[in-house]
Amino acid sequence: MEEKTTIPSAGEGVDPETFRRVWQRVMPDQTDSPLEVENAPAAVPDTARPAVPTQTGEPGEGAGEESGPDLPPVPACAQEGGQEGESAPCVCQGTPSQCLGERSAGETARLEELMEMARRGLLAGQTLARRSGSSCGRGILRSLVADHRYALRRLSAAYFLITGRRYRPCCSAPSLPTDLCLALRDQFQWERRWAFCADQGAQAAQDPCLKELYQELAREGACHAGAIRSLLEQMT
């Protein structure tokens, strides 16, 4: 009577690591060995998975879906939609105040005059600073030069905003007395004149920006005159 040999099923009494090496050598193109397939976890049946509701139609129409708060519709811009009367109402009303615009074109002559004066004050201050023998006097006069240079830039910018053109004053250095005290006396009187002209412009200006600029220049002229007076008091 013949003896029957029972072949063990895959994975029964077989070392997994030894079987894997043999399988990879014999069947290099097959990655799923019987042992691995048998030991793989069973697939979860579809009945165990939670049902995912399918959404159809527009968002917010599905059953059970939470809807957000009702928000007011956003009005369309005038360029959108192509329909009149749908644009958002304009909140900003009126026009801005007159400030360095074409309506201030009547101030160009005064601005040109003040720019000429600022240029003259700058050149005179440079000459006086070179003549001054004390460091304190040079510091005061150099500060005066810096103020007139800045005033010239501010006036030039205002002129450009009003007219759209640049104005560059062309004036030579003023002729000052040789004596330093007499030269400072002339500059003192000129600074008083500069402050007077700027204050006169502030009183006549309708443009609020120009009025403020003229007022600041007038105060600077008065300070310059006071500084020159103090310098002369120290020299005499």
C-alpha cells in the first residue's frame, strides 16, 4: 500500500524568512508570495466602513450640511455687470481743499520771488561763514545757509506741484561790505526783509499748504535775524 505524503499548506511549519529568500530566488518577478498573501490582513468589508454622503448640486444644498450665516450680497462695482444702478454708493463726497494745485497758479510770481531771495540768502550765508573768525560764528552762519537751502527746495517743490515745471533761480552772490560787522548788519536787515515778504505771502495765500509754508519761512527769517544780532553782540 502506497504511503501518501501530505504537502503542508503555505505558511504551515515553514520558516517565513527562509521561504521568502527561496521565493525571491525562484520567482524574481513575482512580489506576492503565497506566504505573504496568506498572512496579509483581511480586507475590511464595505459594511464596516461609514457611509460617505454624496453631494450633488450647488454647495449648501446637501442634506444635513451646516449652512453659514446669511450674509448680505456684495454690491458690484460700476465696471462689473454692465448694468447701471448696481454700483456701490459713493461714501466720499465733495472735493479736497485747494492745496498746491492748478487753482494756486496765481502764486507762481510770489514763489519765484521767494526762491530768488532764498538763493541770495544761501550765497550770502556762505560768504559770511568763510569770513567768520570764530567757530561759534561759523556754526551760526552755516545753520543759516542750511535753512535757506532747505527753504529753496521746499519752494521749488511747491512751484513744481502747482505748475508742473521746474524753476531754478539764477542769481550771483551778493556784494557785501568788506568789514564783517557791516556785512552782518546788511544780512540782518535782509533777513528782516525775507521774514516780512514770507509773512505777507502767508496773509494773502488762499492755499492752506502755501500759507503754512510761508508762515514757517517767516519764523525762520525772524530767528536768523535774532541769531545775527546775538553774534554781533558777542563781537562788539
